[in-house]
Amino acid sequence: MATPVEPSIDEYLRKRLMPVEGVIPQLEGIDMYGNSIPAGSVGGDLFEYINFQQRYNIDARIAGALKRSKLYLEPLPKGQPPRNSVDEHVQWLKSQPGYHSSAAAGYRRAKSSEQLRIAENLQELYTTAGVLLVDAQGHGVISAKIASTIHDTFHALMLSELDRNGTTTPDIFEKINLRLAQSVTARNALGRDKDDNSREIATMLYGEIRPSGSFRFVNFGHPPPLVFSAEYGRFMEMDKARMVQFLALGLEIPEDNPDRNKYFSMALRTRKMKSSDLAEITLMSSGDILFLYTDGVYDGSDEEDRLQIEQVIREHKDEPAKGICNAILDYAVRQDEHLQQIREKDRIDDKTAFIIKRW
């Protein structure tokens, strides 16, 4: 019997950073598709569909939250060990001077109500789909490892988010941001110091789309989304004042983070982000297209490149999202061929395009 051949690290990371079509979320009135082409054998681009219905057992989570909402109201039978964290906290309350039973009852009602809200939030995941785009600096194994770290951190924190809130909150993104920050103590232990310029830099955009065409997202240093209007046949000008963009992951630590002095920071935000800091775009009409990308396709600044991509979308706008996405990537590959011809292949980067189309 032949011994199975283990994949190389390149092959392993490439497969980890590429989703399959079978996980594309199915939302009424929404068509989506993304694809990625690494510049080498493996790259630093990552994109992923967050198919809540497929990845998580929403029914079981809702049932669990409703069960806890009732259990939290029930006093702990005398002589029994704590059944949950609410019982444990009530025991602590009883040990405090001036304790009154109304404090325990009030706490139980609050925690019960919290579970009802979690169940309500979870219900919305049936009609919500997420998309995660990451672009780690460079396009080799190290970049792929950085992207993989963000991927794993995101999904570990998402489990906690759904347990605690039933939805994503700004807290998950602050934690990912801190995970990519440069630690003072850990880096010094590796012989690095504040004068060392090496950083694990990556941009990230995460957003959630709903059947209404609403796309709410957070952006850490990533090129901003573009909206193609089916009616006008061009990209629409966006209100940049409403398009909040933070620095790339790990470069900016909020002043009110308790660990801020444990990390190097290029800048200090005055506070952690709030829900009001998340940006929102709405695909208003049938045929409107939301275009997400990494800088290997378009860096978000060159007007001529923007017009060329606009033309590609205009020519393929009546096709499904997959056809539009592949047409854009074909265009990007042709641009790479031009860079090779003029001996500027060092400008070739990983390429990712993601299309969300409203039917």
C-alpha cells in the first residue's frame, strides 16, 4: 500500500486560503462570487464566504439561548452546586455585605433578558451572509501564514461572538487588530526592539450582506468597495465621510485599550470602535453590483485603472456574479502580462476579486 504523500506547506496554505463554491451563501435576491489568483505558488490574499447557516447550527444556538433565559430565572435549589455562571455570580452577591435578595432577582432578570436578545440576533443570521477579505503584505509563504493567522483568529473569536452576542460586534475586530499588533515584551524576547521596522502588516475588510441589499462593513486599511450602478452603467461616487477606514491591522491601538502600552502603535485612536463606526452601502436597484478587491487587481487610486475595470463590468453586467468576477480577473492577468513585457514583474501581486450583485 502506497504511503500517502503529505502536501507541501505551499499547497497546504493555498488550500486553506481558498473557499469552495459549495459554501457560497444563498440569499434571496443576492448573487455573490469571489476568486483569487496568487502571484506565486501561494499568496497573502484570503477571501472567504461566511455562510452562517452552513457553518453554525443556528437552530441549536437559538434553542440554547431560550433555554438559558428560563434557567437563569430559577433560584438555585438549596445545597446544589452552581449550574452556570449566573448561579456563581449570585453566590458571590450573597457573600457581599448588605446583600438583599432583590439584587439576585434583578441580576437573574437581566441575564435572562440578555439571552432573549441573543436569540433574536441569531434569528437574523438566517438572512445574513458575511465576506472576509485579507491582504497580507507580500505574496509568499510568510504572507500566507499571516493571512492564515487572521483567518484562524477570526473564526475562533466568531464562536465567542455568537455565544455572547448572537451577532458580530466591533469587539471582534478590535481583538483581531490587537492580535496583529507588535508586542513589546514578546518581540523583545525575540531580540527585537522599537527601532525594528519589521511588521506583520495586513489589511482586512469584513462585511455582511442582507437581502435588502444592505452591506455593512469594517475596513482596516483595505481599498474601499466600489458600487456599479446598473441604471447609469458606471461606478457611483461614494460619500467618503461615511466610509470609515482604520489603519491596517495592528498599526493603531485605541487609547482606552487596557493593554495599549504593551504594544507598539503608529497612532493612537482615542477610543475603541463602536457600532456607529461601521460603514454601510446599499445596493438600491436590481442589477447593482458591489465590487470588493485587493490591490493586485486595483489599488483604489489610479483613475485610468478604475475606468478600465468599470468598462469590464459594463460589458459583463448582465452576467451572474461569477462571470463578472472572472472577467475582472482575466483583465488583471492581462495587466500582469504587460508588466512582464516591460520588465516590471516586481509590481505583480496576488489578485482577489469579489462580486455581490442584486438581482
